[in-house]
Amino acid sequence: RHLRIIGTNSVIHMKTTSQPEFQQFHIEGVNHIAPQDAYDCLTNKSAVLIDIRENDEVDIDLIPLDNVLYHPMSVIMERLPLIDKNQNIIVMCPGGVRSTKVVNLLNIQGYPNVANLDGGFKLWKSLGLPFESILPSGEGCSGHCGSCGSGTDSSCC
């Protein structure tokens, strides 16, 4: 006899912190997850990662995992019906500022299991976690060229 679970509210808890360890920007009530812990959740399929960078940023570099979803911050409100509330969600941007704001928004909208990728995609890449880039150096977008609107402020997101 085979049982099939059609729906469940049980979600494996992510290892999160109530304060960021790798970025300065924080909003009270937002949880944060370290890049290695996020990677572990993604590889064991216990979470999805929502990349909220804009299309021109994603065109430069991305995380090559099946459970990465692309919902740019500029259209996140329109995309809420496409995001299942009954899953662990990790939100990512370059440095953690935009993603912290989106996690706060998702919390307000009733998403119970959401965390910001602490330190953002920049820290993810610096730790050697998987990403693909169109840039020949393999380092991807650092945000310092200004083409993504971040200018030279390394804390900008």
C-alpha cells in the first residue's frame, strides 16, 4: 500500500537568526539565514530561494539550482499568488537590503517561514558557493560598475 501526501503544513525549520551576522541592514521581525545554511536547505530541497534581483542583474550571474525562483522586487506584489506560503522561503538580493525588505513584506502578507539570505549574493559568491556568470573572470557582478544602479557603495543592494 502506498500513501501519497497531497498537502501538509509541516515544514522543516531552517536554521535562522533574528539578527544578521554578515550585513548591517535589519528590520525587526525579519529572520536571516547564513549562506552555507541556505545552500544546505536548497540542496536537500527543504526550501526555495527567491531571487528578487532585476532581470539585468540575473542576466549577469545566477545560482544554478532547480529550486531557485525569479521574482524581481519590482513585480513582487504581482507575483505573491505564485508563491506558496507552505514552504520555507529564502529571499536573495546582492547585499541583503532589498531582500530584508521583501522578507518583511512577506511576513506582513502571512508567509510564516521566510528568511533573508544574510550578506546576500555577494557573500554567497565570496564563500565559493555555486553560481554561474557570463563575465570572463567568473566573479560575477560585484555591483561596483554602476550598471545595476548600485554605484560604488558596497553595502548597496
